[in-house]
Amino acid sequence: MVYDLYQEGKRGPNPALWWVNNEGDELKWSFSELTDLSRRTANVFTQICGLQQGDHLAVVLPRVPEWWLVAIGCMRTGIVFMPGTMQLKTKDLLYRLQVSKAKGIVTTDTLAPEVDSLASKCPTLKTKLLVSDQSHQGWLDLRSLIKSASPDHTCIKSKTLDPMAIFFTSGTTGFPKMAKHSHGFALRSSFPSNRKFLQVKTSDIFWCLSDMGWILAVFGCMLEPWTAGATLFIHHMPQFDPKVAVQMLFKYPITQCFAATTVFRMILQHASTSLRFPTLEHCTTGGEALLPEEQEEWRRKTGLLLHEAYGQSETGICCGTLRGMKIKPGSMGKSIPPFDVQIIDDKGNSLPFNTEGNIGIRIKPTKPIGFFLGYEDNPAKTAEVECGDFYNTGDRATMDEEGYIWFLGRDDDIINASGYRIGPMEVENALSEHPAVAESAVVSSPDPIRREVVKAFIVLTPEFLSHDRDQLIKELQQHVKSVTAPYKYPRKVEFVSELPKTINGKVKRSELRKKEYGQM
Ligand code: BCO
């Protein structure tokens, strides 16, 4: 596959990238500028850094324009890029760099000192590239290297199943797994069946608000708009602010908006003015379920419908309400070819309509193009998610006679808080490092805005029993924010004298979760 996608004739008249920030800076790159700059970036990787096809490169950047140059530079050269959120802390970074045997990292001043503090524990890490206005000892300055690099570059002739990217995804146990994707993931964006989903036009100004660390960023902040020759709009806000999002939708001629459902909920909650956006035509939401009443409120206030998308780091978007398709409020739509999504039982048998089961994606006799290659270096985990002829997503749902899928929830302890998938053990491990915590159990708890939040049930150590509880909650929350990516911190904390356990001593998280949802 060749990444000169942006040939004459396929480009729209508008810029490829239209980037703004809170300080009023603005940048516009045409498709030819993007081609030129990404070629230079590819040359920096291979000629200056000595990176080669198949090498792993961690990309932990906020929404800076260089993110796109790095991603395309990797695709041109066959270097496997591994996006990460800027919320990663030292331990998260160490784990990712070690387990992936990363040859390099690209990041900013914010995380450079953290990387320096752990680099000696990462023997494979040879290249450190910085995106910054200032230089930093031991780091290569990516911006100046791009400026001086040659604009002549020939793409590798990648095959559909050659590795392209790795996304870290949390599980119920252990550390995040590495879901490895091929160049087929990018190819899928050009399939006519996929183009029907958002029906992006060259004239569209497409705004996707995904954090740059997730698969949704690759899909919504790159492949979808640029495969159509449309403009990708990006607002670099360090922290999401619904008021600013509303201002953007009034100020810029944005026609399509794609964001996690919590983003739309937050906009609705903070809306004090009219939400009749002048140019907005189509809205899509993913990462978490949308309630019929939320759909109705958005329609009432904006005159537009929210179209749902469903997917995981392993699959990308595999279900959704295609543009123009009848929306059934509360349903996340139908499977999008080449995916054949079915509701399956624990043995991998397709279940009858309107019967609850697991959401399965058919992977035999052939895997759909763009489906993940497997968990890197973890064939056992890859085998675990196979169920007969299907990949088992672990999400529960039903399907009606028209093929619409109705999401019900997880069948395990994973928490989906505002579109983030959070493994309870990652939070429990972080809590266990605090001297106040004798033991803890972390479960999902309902929330009106984020739909689910992380709740920690904590048994205190004797020394902390007499401490001020409100103060202790703040301290524990701060502690979790400091040792792991802050989006995982427990927004709710309850102190208990003991945790419910099985006779073998295993904590019964399901019992606590059911209590939260009033099912006990
Ligand atoms: O709410 P708090 O202020 O108490 O805490 C927030 C932040 O302030 C804090 N924080 C962030 N960076 C920090 C930090 N604290 C210390 N040091 C730092 N460096 O931590 C908390 C982070 O929570 P958050 O990220 O949920 O923040 P926020 O601002 O409320 O954002 C709301 C959303 C909706 C914008 C955010 O939750 C979000 O982006 N969610 C979507 C995630 C997503 O993109 N999911 C899609 C994954 S891909 C997929 O599902 C497959 C395809 C559909």
C-alpha cells in the first residue's frame, strides 16, 4: 500500500489540516504540504534515527501538528507507531516502553524528564525525539530535523497484513495488552461499505475530539477525513472544556463532529446559549452507549441527530448507524461490512434475535480486513478472545430482526468511564501503594455525565482509621492521579471494614458492582 493518498484530483479545495489552539494560534496545511512534511519526517526516522520497518515507536503527544507527521511518517516507512495519551505517568511509560521493546519515543517537554528517569531501564530505547520550542539534552529536536530533511521519499510497498500500529488496551487482569493492527486498518477506510458510515465529502470540515492516544484518533483524526480529501479540524485544548467546544462549533465552519458520548453530554449540560450550530450537519458518537433521552435532548437543542458508533481497540469501528440510516434510539446500529457482527453464546453459536449474549465478530474462515492481528507477544490472550468462529468482544447485547444491536454492558469487571476502558486492577494496584490502603476493590458505578465512573471500596490500615475521611479521599484520589494515568482515578470512594470474598479469598467485585446499580 502506498501512502501518497493525496494525489491531484482526490484533494478537496480546503486545507488537509486546520489546527487552532486556546492562544489563538492557527495553522493550515494543504495536502501537498502534508505530503512534503511527512516525507521529510519519514527521512528523519530512517536516515537520522536509523529506525527501520517493523521497529516500534512510542508516540506520546498532545494534539500538536507533528502527531500527524509522525503517524504518516511511520506509515510511509513501515515503522509501527504506538500512540499514548499525555496522561501517562512514569510507570505507564516504563511498562509500555519495556513490553513493546520500543526503539524510540516522540514526546514533549512535559514527559521528557519522566522518560529520562526511566531510560536506563529500557535497553532497546535508542531514539528520543522532542516536539518543543526548546532543546533538551539527549533529545533530538524533531521540528528542526524535519525542516532540514529531504522531501524526497519513496514509501515502502506495505502489504495489507504488515503491522502498522499498536494500541494499548486495558483488561480485567494484568497490565494493558498490545492490540496490533495492520496497514489493512488504513485500507479499510477506503472501502465503499466504510465510506457509507460517515459519508465524508471533500468539502467537509471534520472535527474529531478523540484523545490522541486511542484508535479513534487514527480513524477519526486521520483516516476518515483524509481518505475523503476533507479537512480535519483540530482544536488543541489541554483539557476538554464544553464551553470552548460550543464556541468552536459556532466560530468555525465545522460540518461533522465525532466525539465520545460524554463530550455531547457535557455540552448539553453546560449549554446556556442556543445550540443551533450554523454549519454542523452530522454528529457521531462512540466509545460508550447513548441513552434515548440523550439522543432526544441533542435533537431538541441542535436540530441534529447523534449517530452511534461501536468498536474496540481490537476492531476499530465495526458497528454504527450509517449516515441516512434509520436511527433506533438506544441501539448502536448495525454491523458495518466487512464485519459480520453477531450475538453469540459462550461456545460461539449465533443466538436468535432479541436474545442476550456476547457481541461476536466473525473471524473464521477469514478475518475481516482491518481487524487486529492479535495481542503482541501474547498468543494466549489472543486465543482467549476467540470463541468458535468469532472474536468475543466481552460486551453484552441483543440484536433485533432488522439487525440493529442493542448494547447492554460488559460481562466482566472492565469499567467504561466517559469512553475510557479501565481495568480495575490498574487502579487497585495504584491504591495499594498508599499506606492508608490495606486492600481495595474497584468497580463501575453509575454517573449522570460520564455514564460510569470508577468507584473504590477501601479497607483502611489501622493507622489511618481515625483520619479525616474527606481529606483522605482527596489524598487517595491525588495519589492515583500521580502514579497512573489520571483518567483512571476513583471519582467515588467508600471506606468499608471488609470486602466481600469467595471462600478462596477472591474479591467479589460483581457483588459490589450489583450493589452500585441497585441490583441487590
Ligand atoms: O475531572 P478532574 O478534573 O478531577 O480530573 C481529570 C483531569 O483534571 C485530570 N488530569 C488530566 N491530566 C492530568 C490530570 N491530573 C493530573 N495530572 C495530569 N497530567 O484527570 C482527570 C482526567 O479525566 P478525563 O480525561 O475524563 O478528563 P475530562 O477533562 O473530564 O475529559 C472528558 C472527556 C469526555 C473529554 C474525556 O473523558 C475523554 O476524552 N473521553 C473519551 C475517551 C476516548 O476517546 N475514548 C475512545 C477510545 S477508542 C474506542 O472506544 C474505540 C472506537 C470507538
